[in-house]
Amino acid sequence: MSHIKFGTDGWRAIIARDFTFANCRVVAQGIAAYINSSNLGKKGLVIGYDNRFMSKEFAEECARVLVGNGIKTFLLKKVSPTPVTAYAVHLRGAGGGLVITASHNPAEYNGIKYIPDYAGPAMPAITDAIEAEINRVLETDKIYELDLSEAAELALFQEIEVDNEYINHILKLVKCEYFKGKKIKVVTNPMYGAGVGYLDRLLGELGCEVRTINNHRDVLFGGTMPEPVSRLLGDLKRAVVSYNADIGLALDGDADRFGIVDNSGRFVSANRLMYLLLDHLLNTRTWRGPVCRSAGTSHMLDRVARGNGLNMIETPVGFKYISEAMREKGCIMGCEESGGMSILGHIPEKDGILASLLAVELMVYTGKNLQELTDEFNQKYGFSCSERIDIKVSSGDQQTIMEKIQAFSPKILGGAKVASINEIDGRKIIMEDGSWTLIRSSGTEPVFRVYVEAENEARLNEVKEEVLGILGLDHHI
């Protein structure tokens, strides 16, 4: 069999080719060995699963291995979003969690993700240790299993439900009183994924008028990918306009990331929503503390934080680093430009359901639509626009481009003086006028990501074109 690479998002592979019951047993045995060697076995482990093809069956296969290793296993009774599984880990005080999910990947994929006992993304030290255990299993071919009915008799296996507890927890984080007497029309789109039923229920309890699309299981995801990005949300945009709704909310395949459409059917970037939300949270909560964002996320968050006397913590790209800052630094909000965020009082895991509800809270509190809120924000903090370009290159060109990036130290970029260069993740160049660019390698495939933010589109394009030209990436677009 091929090598199993286990990272922060766990292991993902194509069903039947590599993602098989046999390989799931190998990964589950590796996780079981890690749990027991870390003295977490007595706390038990939660298993959740998404709406993908045979996810429940793969979850049960993993459960048989875990109980075979003497680990009490709590299997969620129904399809559950990743943040719900993470909350179950927190609620049960479990030693960790395992989720059968491939998140926003195409339909032919499935995966196994590990959630540590702190109910957030696994750090590299943990995933490296799990991968080492998986490799030992491949060498020894020793896997321990137990039938689930026998495990139940031995009090090693239990099916659980945590939806009510999760929903009650979310409703404590949202200001429910702002919704009273307010009329707002929302269209939700769980994209056939694990988030089916969650937003409708929560918004209904808050008194919103809700229409929903793509709200049933479809293992082919309507022939597309369950990723809430602008190009894949055409049906949500049309539905918002057709129903004359105030906002459209989308979730990815495991509901940990969000996508937003405004009342005119236009996509709202995660960057924009998150700086609007930070401003709103600081106006409506009494929180004090640092804010954290990834290196590729909008610096408009920094302006909001500074304007309120708060520090900004910049992390490498990846929610695991934001989660770490939230746990260790007491951050009141953590966010990344790809649509992941969490707030004070919640688990340190990104949650698209919570983010979506906060977007609606913002609108009912102010009585304004997202464009009006953006215009007000721009008057207060200034204007900005941002873009991320993903560029696939040949494996032969990858090393040459990497060398160019490492040597890229301009004094002037796009006509503005360079103020600083940092290497927290890739190469980030910040200009004196506040514009910036980050160039980084994907790390898992021959793809380079270029992030740019500037005060207007003309300036953004100027910086972008110069960076792509100097690094020779313009030929690969």
C-alpha cells in the first residue's frame, strides 16, 4: 500500500483506491497506540462522521479497532459537523476525537482527522507522533479489534448525541435578545454536507424566516465540491435574489468553514466578514484581549484591534496555529482568510455554523445590510481589497521558484517603499503604504499561493503583477 501521510487535516485519499477499510484499520490502530502511549485511553475517544459515501461504516470500522485496544469509544449517532465532534470531545472530557471527513474535497475522497483533548486542530508534534505509530503498524501488521456489541457489554462502546448541548452552547454565544421582534429572511446552503439541519434549526429558534437549498445527503455533492467559495455558490446567489432574502449562508462539507452572500447576490469574502464581525463584537461584548489572525488574512483586522487598544497576534497559515494562540494567549477572536474563525468562550476550533449566526446577529443588531455595513466600516477604518491567487506549477519548476522566493528582497514594490519583510510563513513583504503580499508554498502539492492586500484594486493589481512577474509565476496562470 502507499505511504499514509497524516497531517493537521489528518489523512485524505480516494475511496476504494487508498481509502479502504483495511487502511482505516491501520490509521485507527496508529491513533489508538498514540492515545494509549499518551495515557489518554481511560478518558475515551469520540468518533464523528460526515455525509460522504460510507462515512458511517468507516467510523464503525475505526470504532472496532479503538475498543479492541481497550479505549472507551463514543460514536455519535448521526452525521455531525467537525465543530460538533470537537465540542463532544470537550463536553465528555475525552482524550481526543476522530472524524471521518474529507472536508471540502471532491466526492471521491474521504478522510480521517484527529482532534486532540483540547478540542482544536492537532499540532504538528501530535500528527507526527500519530504518523510514526501508523508506520509501526504497517511494519508489524498488528491490529487489535473487538466486535461493537461485545464492547458495549464491556462498557467500552456507547452511541451518544450532543446536538442539543451544542446548540444550547451556540445560543449562549449569540446575543439572542437582538433577534426579538426583528424580521430577517435567510437562505442557507449546507452544500449537502454534515451541516444539513443545523443553521435552519438555530435560525428558526431565533425567529428568522429561513429557506434552505441543498439540504439533504448527496454523496456526489450535486456534481461539484462542498466548498463555499464564490465560483461554487451560484445556486445560493440566485436563491437569495429569488427569495428577496437579506443574506445567504453556506457551509463546507464538514461545516467548519463558511461562505456568505449579501442581499444582492454578491459573494462576501471571509476577510470582509471577519473584520466587520470583530468591530461588531467589540461594540457588543465587554471582551478585552488580543486578536489573532493568520499571515494571509486581512490587516483590516489589525486596524480594528488597534482602534480599540488591542494587540494583534500574527500566526503562520493554518488554523492549528490560531487555535494555539487562542488557548495560550487568551485571544478573543481568531480567524483565517479561508473562512475559519472562532471566538472567546467557544472551543478553539473553526466553526462555520457559529460564524454564520454571528453574521446574521450583526445585521439584526444594526438593521443594515452587509453593503451598508461595509460602507460605514470603510468610512471609519479606511478601504482595502484583498486577493489570493493559487498557482499550480510543474514539479520541475517548483525548486527554481522556491529559490526565487527566498532571494526576493525588494526595496521598492509596486512603486512603494518596503517597510519590512518577515518569514513567519513563506515570505511576507509589507510596504510603507500599508499594502502587503505573502508568497508561500502549499507544502503538500506543487502549488504556490500569493496573497495581496492594498487600499484599492488598481494598487492591488500593481503589486500582484510585479510579484508574479519577478518570480516567474505569471507564466503558470
